[in-house]
Amino acid sequence: MGKRHSYIAGHKEDSFLPPEVIYINDRYAVVSNEWERITEKEEIISTIKMLLSEETAP
């Protein structure tokens, strides 16, 4: 069937705007339709990238 997004957890709220997908790497992405409300967006993304890189390190 091809690649698709799988969601682990989240808050479901109706919105007129589509969610913004930020790709962390070729396997993971972070999705939100309220990034403009999250002031720590860059810190969150960089922390997730760091944690995932540590997970895949030999």
C-alpha cells in the first residue's frame, strides 16, 4: 500500500487548516496544526533530532 503516516499520540480538534508536517528524518515526522502557538518549536525539533540520532548511533 505504500508509505503512510502513523500517529502515536495527539489531540484531535477540528481545524480548517491542514496540519503542518515537519520531517525529522526519512522515518519520522512531527505533525501539528498549531505550531504557531508553540513558542519552543525549534527547541522541540532539535531535541527530537538529537534523541533519534542517539537511538540510531552504534
